[in-house]
Amino acid sequence: MIAIIATLRAKPDKGEEFERLFTQLAAQVRANESGNVIYQLSRSRTEPNTYKVLEIYRDEAALEAHRASEHFRSAGPGLGGVLDGRPEIEMLDAIG
Amino acid sequence: MIAIIATLRAKPDKGEEFERLFTQLAAQVRANESGNVIYQLSRSRTEPNTYKVLEIYRDEAALEAHRASEHFRSAGPGLGGVLDGRPEIEMLDAIG
């Protein structure tokens, strides 16, 4: 399995809108991607406007299916408008 | 829900032993903690001997039950012997 920790920063006044848009995306990921194990948005308790997405995929093919999915691609522009810079993506190998 | 990203560093020659001990703990968490959603060990692809645990708990009580559990407490000494310093714990609030 593949684990990903994505760090996203919302523009200062766009946190609520970001959360709304991302929560919609997460619901579509859970409904449409059988290879996804977890796709959980979370908000930092220490850094303002900072979010981390905990993601786990069964394998490389599941991750590629995620990235190629209609719902992920179509969410890009909306999210891009409320994010402060590009997401940081940390790739990890799940164990056990 | 509460999300946690725990960063753990194994001593240089203790990675395999750490993975074995932690995988045992994770199996017990999954078997015994109804309030735990995810307890996934993962290995960094960029930093040697560095691991991140993706954890999600239904609520504060589930997290407290985890910390007070026999399996978590009894795993402490063994893990402590193969870790290079204390784990870094990042607490986050899960959204959606």
C-alpha cells in the first residue's frame, strides 16, 4: 500500500470554502475509488490555515486511478483558487 | 474525529526490528480498539530510518483508550529500545 501526507495551505480568508470544496472531493473519492483506503482531511491545531490530508491507496494503480479521475481533475481549479501555493506531497510506503 | 501524524526514527540498524514490533502493536490496536479508524505505519521514501504513523480516532475518548490500553503500554519499552529519540506527535482535527 502507498501512504501520502499532503500539506495544503488555504488563503487566509478562504479556509471555510476550502473545507467545503475538499469535503465534496473526499466524498467522491470514497464513493468512486475502490482502491482508496483513507482520504481524510484534517486541520492543523498549531499552524493557521494549514491542512493535512491522510491518504492510503492499495497500490500504485489505485493512486494513478485517483489522479486520473474526473472528480479529482475537476476539483483542481476550484481548490486552486482558495489555496496559497501548491500542495506539498509526501509519499511513503505503508507497512503491515 | 482526531487525526495524528506521528514521526518516529529508528536507530540505524534497528529498522527491521522496529517494523516487526510496531506491526504487532498495530494488529492489536485494530483488534481491540473500536474507536480507532486507522493506525497505519509507513516508511519515508526520502529520509532514512524515518517512519510516519497515520492515526485517526473517532473522538477524544477513543484516543485516551488507546493511550491507556495494555497493548500500547506494554509495547513502549520494546519500541523505546529501537527508537532514536522520542516520537514527534502532530495532533489535527479531522474534517468531513
